[in-house]
Amino acid sequence: MAGATTLSVHSRRRAKPRVITEPAWLRRTLILIALAFLGLFLVLPLVAVFSQALEKGIGVYFAAIREPDALAAIRLTLLIAAIAVPLNVAFGLAAAWAIAKFSFPGKNLLITLIDLPFSVSPVISGLIFVLLFGLQGWLGPFLREHDIKIIFALPGMVLATLFVTFPFVARELIPLMQEQGSEEEEAALVLGSSGLQTFWRVTLPNIKWGLLYGVILCNARAMGEFGAVSVVSGHIRGRTNTMPLHVEILYNEYNFAAAFAVASLLALLALATLALKKIAEGRVHGELAGDTDSTAA
């Protein structure tokens, strides 16, 4: 009986006519404005980047990418992302699990702290690390005595990247895990599964696409971050320059072909991220829709 009722409700929803109150000329105008905006601020810049990168020929393009400082910037960018993304995955999983599955004192404070990097300028976050770990910072004398380099070195760049990227995984998983509830985990525990087995066999398969979605966004931000990393890097060419910082240096030196060549790699990363994001987003919505239908049935 319940199944028939649910079926009839879905049938009525599908049969409900779509009411459009806006006149046709208004809809067409809004569509044209949206397309013009996307063409001006998205398509045109991408075309300009690739056209400038290839303006002097494919040989100059690949020479700019194979240049030692450019290769060092690419390697450093990949290394920072390889360190920051897994750490943010571990934090995001732990935070989302705690917030979505449990009630505890300080829960709202934890949610607020997760959102903090969204409200703080990346440049300010970089300055905070300089105040903490710089030579004249709070921990500067201790670090200098023990010959520990954080600012103007890889550790500082990783810390700055971690700060600006750590909300992405948690913020994608929290609503997904809250929507799915905890019934399956509770059933697994009742049947004798341990907490670790429940996580690997129940929780993780249910959130895999949401996790991938968060990882994609986190990786894109880690590889494209400029403000916070710029403050703590020191701009040491061939040593502490990531790809965005290398592009800035080349552009300031009027080496436009090389600057746009490296920038085109970041543009390709953005396009690949957009495609993967779209696939993962569709999977996440499909899982949520499937959970909703099964609950209604």
C-alpha cells in the first residue's frame, strides 16, 4: 500500500504541468546576457591565454615549459599538492564523520573554524604564518636556534596551502553524510562489525563520489593558490616559486610567451578540474536522489 501511494505521488509530480510566467522575449534576453557574460569573462580569456602561449610557435611554447625554472615550479606545485591534499582528505573525513554522526560540545565552533579560510583573505593567512614562524615572529628565535626553516621554504608553503584548502573536503562531505544518516552504520555495528570495518565497508562506499568531488576542488585550489603562498615563499627562483608565482615573474619581466605558456598549463588544469567536477557532482546528486527514493519507498 505504501509503495502504491509513493508511486502515485511520483506520478502526480511528473504529471504536474510546468508553468512559465515570463514572456518569451524576456527569457531570450536573459539567455543572451548569460551567454555574453560567459563569453566575455570565461571563453575569451581562455582563448587569449592559449593564443598568446602559441603566438611564437609550438617550439617556443615547449621550450618555455622545459626551461629549468619552469620545471622546478611545476615540480614544487605538484609536491605541495601531493602533501596538502592527502592531509586535507584525512582531516575532512574526520571532521565530517564527527559533525554528521555525533553530537558533542563545541560542534558549532568546529563548523565555524572549518569555514574560517573562506572568510579570511589568503594574503592575511600568509602574514599570520610569517608572524608565527618568521625570523622576527613568535617562534622565530627557537626555529633559528635549531636551524629549522619554515618561512621562505617548503614547510611554510605547505602550511599556507593547507590553511586555504582544508574546508573543501569537509564542506563537501558534511551535508552528504548528514543526508545519508547513520542507519546503515548502526546496522553494521549491531551485526558485529568493528568501527574500522564499518567505515571501510559502509561509510566510505557511500561517500566515495562526494569525497572525489572534494578532492578535485581541494587539488585545484592547492595548485592554483597565489596569495598565501606568495607571502611565505620568498620568490626564490627555481626553489620556492610555484606555477602561479612563476607566471607572475615571467610576466613582470615582459617574457609574455613563456608566461602564457605556463599559464596555459594552469588553464588546462582548470578545464580538467571542471570536467571531473561535473562528473563527480552528477554522481553525488544521483546518490542523494537514490537515497531519497529508497527512503520514500
